Amino acid sequence: MKQIRLPLRVLVVSASPNKSGLTAACATAAIEGIGGAGGVADEIRLNDLQVGMCQACNGGWGTCLNEHECQVEDDFQALHARVLQADAYILVTPVYWGEMSESAKAFTDRLRRCEATRGDRSGLSGKPVIAVAAAGGSGNGMITCLLSLERWIDHVRARKFDLIPVNRWSREYKLVTIRAAAQAMVLEAPHTSDRTL
Ligand SMILES: Cc1cc2nc3c(=O)[nH]c(=O)nc-3n(C[C@H](O)[C@H](O)[C@H](O)COP(=O)(O)O)c2cc1C
């Protein structure tokens, strides 16, 4: 039997409507870091997809509870499959009102319902996550945004590799940090995609 080591697959999810802002710059730095360490980045811009908010079906829980799939049909189902195939994650959100953006919230809410309900068998269990909160305005709210992302990482049983706040004053050195963090995560993360032939 031969063990084949595939490159580490990292899902980079960005959640801004702005294609050339701070969030986009952070996602680009992450992708550069992944590539630099020999990983493969799968980039998703949530605002280009149709991923609506959770409908709290049937008075609270839909098929997410027992079947671990979302019954609200839109782009979420294909996205969910890409999440499960990844070895590691980088989630970049702009800071809106001290929170993650609406598109990040819709995605993380629905994914949490499907995967947190699997307990230790969550598809993200033990996989490393880097969360980035990009605050381009006052600079307020980076920490509250990361706090809620940290709770989400715990709920889906993933592993906090790093939580990175960025604002317009820290932008240049934080882009360097994000690149380095992505690189370090690829070099450290166990490959769930290893194949035995
Ligand atoms: C609805 C809304 C709320 C915002 N709230 C905050 C905030 O709480 N703190 C902050 O520093 N910036 C805030 N901003 C500014 C964004 O964080 C800033 O525009 C950021 O750069 C967005 O990322 P982008 O460059 O990818 O668009 C807000 C922007 C919007 C549109």
C-alpha cells in the first residue's frame, strides 16, 4: 500500500461586497501564504453567491438537526460540500457594527446548524481555522467580531489557529501577518485528504 500526500486544501471564505477593499486584500494575502507553503486555496466570495439566512424551519430545527443538511435550497448546499472537502479554513469578514458581515453570518449560521449537531463528528472537527476581522472605518468592533467567530469555531469543533484583527492603520503589517499565518497553518496542519492506494 502506498500513501499519497495530496496538497493541503484550504478554503478561503471572504464576506465583503467590495471586491477591492480591505477584506479582499486580506484574502489575497491568505491565498499567497497558502500557495507559498505548497497548499491549494479554494477561494469563495460569499457575496457572489446566493446564500440566504437560516429560516429556523419547523419552529426551530429543520433537517439540519438530524440529517445535517440544510433544507433551504440555494448555493449553500454546494458550498457545504466544499467546506467538508477542505483540510483548513481562512474566514475573512469586514467588521459591520462590531459584528461579522451579513453574508458571513448567513453562511456561518447555516453551517453551524449542520455541523455542530454532529458533535465530535463535525466535518470541521479538529481542522484549523484562521479568522480575520477587517475593520476599515473607526477601527471599533474588531474584537467583538472575533469573539463571535471564536464561539462559532468552538461550536463546529474546529481548532483556532489564529484570530487576526486588522484596521486601516495596521493594514500593511497585518497583511504580512496573514500571509505568514496562512503559510504556518499549511505547514502545520494534518492532511485529512491523504489517500492510501
Ligand atoms: C454597515 C456597515 C457597518 C460598519 N461598521 C463598522 C464598525 O463597526 N467598525 C469599523 O471599524 N468599521 C465599520 N464599517 C466599515 C467597514 O469595516 C469597512 O468598510 C471595511 O473596510 C469593510 O471591508 P471592505 O474594505 O472589504 O469593504 C462598517 C461598514 C458598513 C458598511
